[in-house]
Amino acid sequence: MKDPGTLIRVAVVGSQFGFGCFFLTAYIISPAWCHRFVGYIEEEACHTYTRIVEEIQKAPEGTPLAEWRTQAAPKIAKGYWHLGEEGTVYDVMMAVRADEAEHRDVNHAVSGVAEDTVNPLYDPRVKLDNMLRQYVKDIMQREKTEAKPAGVTD
């Protein structure tokens, strides 16, 4: 929502590159540790967004923070978070908090999964089985609707 200068942009990109190299190395060594680490970061993000939401809710009318209750969200946020045309900055904060909570839960869950185990949150076999069930259900439904009139035989 702000337009940072060149120095800030370079610092952000440099920091991301440095951390990315560190994290890649750490993930090669211990994926479980990395997922647990990210889970704790996401947990802290949940606390932060909860605090932001509470501060927006109790901000006195006329203050810049109170304006977020009614200020229109940026168009990109409305589209990404499916907020509709009436989406506000407050709605963005609520959506981001919910997203961070999901990330927290997923990372903590997979941090305890053994390396030779299929991810319990995304098992391709279960997905395939569900797709096949839906396919058979669709075929059966289509056959019912396209059934031949009574008395007609082959």
C-alpha cells in the first residue's frame, strides 16, 4: 500500500536471497526442522494479525487506523482474497490472518511426518480415488438422465 524507495527494495531482495540460500541448505539437512520453524513464524504472524484486527476494531473514529474499517481494499487484494467489490482493508487483515493460521497448522502437522511417509495432507492416491469415484458417479447420473423410455429394448 506504500511505494518504497530503491534502497528499501534492494534491501528486501537481498535479504530474501540471503535467507533463501540459508533456508534451502537447512531444508536439505532437515525438512522437519524447517517446517516446524515456519510453523512458529506463521504462529507469530497469527498473533500479529490478531493484534492488528483488535486495534482496528477499537480504534477511535476519525483516526487513520479506524479508516481501515471502511477503506476499500486494493484491487489486487480484492481479487486474490475474493473479497468482492465491497472488500475493505479490515477484510484483508481478516483474510490474511486466516491464511496464516492455515499455514501454521499445515507446517506444524507435516513437521512430525517421517520422510518416507506420504504427506497426510496431500496423498495423491486419495485424490485419484476421489476423482475416480466422482467420475463413476457422473457416468451413473448421466445414464439415469439419458435412460431409454420404458418398453424400449435392444
